[in-house]
Amino acid sequence: MTRPHNRIAVVTGAGSGIGRATANLMARDGWRVVFAGRRLDALRQSIDMCEDPFGDIQARAFAVPTDVTRPDAVAALFDFVRARFARLDFLFNNAGIFTPGVPLEDLRVDQWRASIDVNLTGAFLCTQQAFRIMKAQQPRGGRIVNNGSISAHAPRPHAAAYTASKHAITGLTKSAALDGRAYDIAVGQIDIGNAATELSAGMESGMAQADGSVRAEPRMDVDHAAAAVLHMANLPLHANVLFMTVMATKMPFVGRG
């Protein structure tokens, strides 16, 4: 068994799904991981599920309840990181929500705003705080990965709010990558398609398609998405994956619509 390297990571949306799988894999890889999310019980459950090869999970995984839509809550999350570790090496902006699948004209404004607030503003607030730490620390720099989704490229039917938020994440990724360059901050985006989580369970029974049909869609093990994020996280700062797509091979993406 190798010794842990103890680099510091923050994973948002770590209480379930892709965030849980990624945070757990990073802890097993030797990172010290801050599990961030809205529900403390879900974060603790994620940590309890973590296989710990180093025998010190309590010193390797930390649950910090965080609502990424609130600037004060995000500031408190990164204040915890400063106080506990005095540095940050990696941020995975993963927290996100889906809006109801309804025609665009029936989407309520509060549903639109909720999608933008969580999926986009939350990532911006966390990136802003991470920049402040990474620019000031020694050694300087770090890495940020945004969860963009296949919907950052191509929409599903009746998904205007989610699709708009994920297209905007691409703009945030490019802008942050440019602004971080001078400070050794590498920023990239992972676009994940049909990872098998509780939120994607309905894909096996049928999803609305652009031609009006409803068809079942293949899914892939969520651990493949987590492994892709870990690969990006472990790159040296002079190398960057700006965009990566990892997806179920037979899902409708290329040619969607």
C-alpha cells in the first residue's frame, strides 16, 4: 500500500451520485476530501460508505453542510478549508439539480432561477473562493473541474433551464481557465452522460427523445465518471484536460435530435 499524499480536495454535491462516488474514490487515492452538500446526514452516509485503505477515514474525509446558492454558506465552506488545512489543491464543482421536464412555456420562473442558482451561480461562488485560496497559497495554484454534463453540448426535450445552465458552465470554465492561467490554476470541465445513479434510474424505463418517442437508454457505472475526474485531478499543474466527455457508449448523444 502506498502512503497517502494528503492533497486537499473539496467536492460539492458529495451526498449522492457522482459527487459521492468521486469524493470516496479521491479519499481512497490518498486525498483529504471535504464532502460538501446540503444534507449532513447524506454527507455522513457518503463517508460511511468510503473504503479506507489507510485506516484513518476520520482524518481523511470531512462533512461540511453547504448550500452553494448562498454566498455566506460558500464562504463558510472555504473558511473551513483555510482553517483546517491552510491550502486547497482541487475543487470539483459538481452540485446540481434537474428541473421538471415540461414544455418551455410552462416552466415557472422560480424553477428557472433554481436551476441557474444551483448549477451556475453555485459553481461561480465556489470557483471565486477557490481562486482566492489558490492564488495566495504556497506553493501557488491548484485545479478546478466543473461538471458540465452532455447537456452542455446538446439538449434533451423540455430541458431549457438545465441546458442553459450547463452551456453557461462551459463559458465559466473557459473564462476561469484563462483567468487562472497566470496563477497556476488549471480549470477544466467533465461532461458526463448517463452515469448510473439514483437520479438517472428512469433512463432504464424510458426517456423522451427528440423525435417524440420514448426509449430506454443505456447507463454506465458511476465509478467510471469518478475515475475520469480523479485522472484530471492527478495531473501536474502544467497539464490540463480542458474538456472531457465520458458517457455510456450507446447512449443517444452523437446524433441526438
